[in-house]
Amino acid sequence: MGEPSTRAGDARSPLRDRGERRMRLRPAARWKAAASSRRVARTRRSASPYRGLWGNQELLHLRSKLTDLEDRSRRNNIRLLGFPEGIEGADILSYLRDTLPKLTDTTFDPPLEFQRVQILGPKRQDGKGRPRPIIACMLRHGQAHQLLQTARMQGPLRLGTLEIRLSADFSKETAERRRAFLSLRPRLHHLDVKFGLFEPARMWITKNGESRTFYDPEDLRTFLEGLHDQTQSMETTAQTPQDIWGLPLVAGHPETAPDPDGRSTIDPQTRGR
């Protein structure tokens, strides 16, 4: 009879030990939970002055100033696209100094000088895929401006069979705004609106002799939607000559066309034929 009791006691022993460990761990868990709650409360108190700051005009103004400063710091930069991997050899500065004047058919006096040149992204071992962009920081802003102006007038430049593109280097925010503006070109063409994209990112448009400048792509999108609705409304309410003069046009009777004064030019003698 004693053996079953001993076995039951042995079975309860691990359960008892487990319960005791839980009791010992409860104070530590409670302390950790309390510490976490205190940290969350401190974080909330420290962040309370900044609640609602996102979207605040002051914050947007500061972001705009930072973007402007970054764009200004890149004024001497030129982004080069299309150079194959490894074509520059061991000295990329000498390669660009010799190649860019030939590429743009321009003579520079003094010769081109660079502050630094950087190839973006990791090197591709297989040499396949799109060529990596090259950022060339010119020593003189005038030379950077001359290169960009020449590339803009000549269009895509040719280096043998290669097509090379030169463009200004903008911050990420400005580049995104420019892409958003350019995505609206089909709609501008459809509405017969003349437009131009100016640096760093502002769109100038002209419609019916009136010009406007937009700095935010969303503002331009809203304006075009209103212009489209206005155009649709004008098309649906446009009156035909029958509506204007109240006279049907009879086929084969050119004399039925109304005169500028709104009177019918039908000869009374021919009426009813």
C-alpha cells in the first residue's frame, strides 16, 4: 500500500517545484512589466509636445529648407548615365577629363577639373544589367552649367554606339517631385496646355494666354482635373447652329444658312419648294 502513495508523491513533486518557480518568477515579471510601463509613460510625456507636428506648416517649412539646402549643395554635380562598366579604366578622373569635351564637342578653358567622382552602387561582377550612374562633382559651377546646357541642346550624346545622358543631380525629394510633374505630361498634351519643367522642380503652364507656376504636383493635378471638368461641361453645353437660330438646315439649299444678324437668308419666293 505504501508504494502507490510514494509514486503519487513523486508525481506531485515536479508539479510542486514548477509552481514554486512560478511564484519566485512572478515578482520579477511584475517588476519588468512595471519598468516597461514607466518607460512607455516617459516616452509619451517626452513626445507630447510634438504630437500633431507632422503636417504642421512649420515642419513642412523646415523640410523644404533642408531639401533646398541639399539641392544647392549638389549644384556642381553632374549625373552621367550610359558609361559601360570598367570603361574608365584605372583613372576615372583622367578618363572623364578627356572624354567629356569630345562627347559634347566643347572646348573648356581652363580644362575640366573635378572635386570628386563617384560611381553609385556595388560593382557588378558579371558586367550585365544597366550601367551604374556616375556622379561627377565639378570644381567650377560654370563648367557644370555649360556641360548641362550643351547636353540639353544636343539631346542624347553619342560615344561610338553608346548613348550617354547628362543630367543635373537633385535630392531624393526633388527628384520625386520632378517625376510626378513629368507623369502629368500626357494629360497636359490632351488638354492642349503648353508647359515647361524648370529647375529644381517647378512646372510652368500656359492656357488661353494665362500662365501659372506650380511647385507641388498635387496642386497641378487638381488644377488639371478642374480644367478637364470645365472643358467637358463646355463641350456638352455647346449649341449647334440649329439651337442658336432655331432654323433647320435643309440639305441642298445653301441659301438656308443664317446670316451674322441671325436672320434667315431663305428667299421668300423659294420658301416651300
